[in-house]
Amino acid sequence: MITGQSQSHPQNPTPTPAPSHADRARSFDAAAAQYAENRPSYPPALLDAVEEEAGRSLRGARVVDVGAGTGIATALLHARGADVVAVEPGEGMAAQFHTTLPGVPIVRGNGNALPLAAATADFLTYAQAWHWTDPACSVPEALRVLRPGGALALWWNTDALDVDWIADSADRISRFFGIDVRSEQSKSADRTGLADPSGRLRFARREVRWSRRVPVDTHLANIGSHSAFLVTPEDRRTAFLAAERAHLLETFPDGIVEETYVVLLLVALNT
Ligand SMILES: C[S@@+](CC[C@H](N)C(=O)[O-])C[C@H]1O[C@@H](n2cnc3c(N)ncnc32)[C@H](O)[C@@H]1O
């Protein structure tokens, strides 16, 4: 996951204001179709781990998938037999969700003020979305909406930086944004403190490694759908992705890229 953003342009020493957290949180709406088509999903073993840590099956469970976006995780929860409702603040992402999952209910709202009654959910899930909330609000909201014994499950696909080409690509991205992707990822390896600075939640932590093989265009469009790129001026973004294509084709001359992820999963029970 790319989290940082440079304050200045390498060719232009005049600092430019970095896009705000709110700008980045909203950036997905303009790229919802690109997001739906190119972002990775999550492996079956992840949902097995969610069930194991929660101590109950998703089948028949009342699940609220918050920050549902285009519905990548919601579709998996629905396919497991969960009675799932999606919550999503963004208009563009919610519209794409309707197209992809027309039969699944979606409510406009966000994790800091959930539009849901108290003690109604068996699971609250946040796939790649909790970091957009303010835990000072989203933690108490999660505890309000979960039934006693219900589970809050947060997860993120993180890059497997022990794979050489992924580490090399992360280094190029770091240089482009003037940040250190590797050190950011290792600092946030134990995300429990970031996820709940108040320490109210007792998280179980799991990692699930998986990979997918995709055309280089899909890989580049996946990278380009991260908020750090979406808020970058188009000419800079396009130039970076063109250079990245050339690097990738040296490693994958057949044009098929093997992306490897480690899904970081945190599960806390409402005890
Ligand atoms: C990286 S996308 C993840 C989408 C989807 N869950 C997935 O796994 O592909 C992050 C989503 O969080 C949403 N979001 C932004 N701010 C949020 C907030 N405060 N609460 C909940 N979701 C938020 C964005 O609109 C976006 O759809």
C-alpha cells in the first residue's frame, strides 16, 4: 500500500502543498471503473481466517462491509452466504458498486458515523479502508454497531517486499514520491497501534500470502488506482507509469506480471 506523498517536486524546489488526507480519501470516485477492473481481490484463506478469529461462520451472519468501494470484498462476503450490507461514502465508488452487485444493498455513509442501529452487526469488515477513518470516532462506532461478541475485521493487501522485483518497484515509487515505502511498511507492520491508538480493542493478527498473474497493463492500472497516484498531476503519473512498464518488461518479457501480496488481517471481538 502506498501511503505517503511528497511535499515538493524533484524538478521544482518550490514546495507545493501536499494533497490532504480528505482529498486522497475522495480520490477514488473519479477512478471507480479503473479500480474495479484492476485492483486485486482477496484469497479464500483470508475469509477462513476471519471466521476462525471470530469463532463463527460468515454464512447467515449479518455483515456490514464499510468503505466497500466497488464491492471487491463485499462480493466475497456475499458469495460466502453472509447477509451483507455495504457502507460507502463516495458517489463514484457507490455507483460502480451498483453496477457490479445490483442485488446487494449499499448505504451512503462512513466509518466515523455509521448510518446503522446499535448492536445489529455480527461482523463489521473494512477491506483496505480503515486507515481512511479517524479511530477516535470509528472505534466507538464499531463497538456501538457490533452485537456483543461480534467481530471487527480489518485487512489490507500489502506488497510482498521480499520478492526482488516488488522491492525494486517499491524503491522506484519511493523515489517518485520522496518517501520510503519499505520503511513505512515495516513501521506499520504491527498495525494494531495505528488501528486503535486508544488500545480499547484486543486485536488478533494474521498474515495470508497469495499471488495473482496479470497482464502488465492490469498491474500498471492497479498501481495507478492508488490514491497517491490519483492525486498526482496526470503528466507526472503517466511518465512514471511508462517508465515502470519498461522496467517490468525486463523482468516479465512475456508481459505477464506475478503480483505477490501479504494480506494483513486484524480481528477484534466486541467483548
Ligand atoms: C482502497 S478503497 C477499498 C475499497 C474496497 N473495500 C476494496 O477492498 O476494494 C477505500 C474506500 O474507502 C472509502 N472511504 C474513504 N473514507 C472513508 C471513511 N471515512 N469511512 C469509510 N470508508 C471510507 C473510499 O471511498 C474507498 O471506496
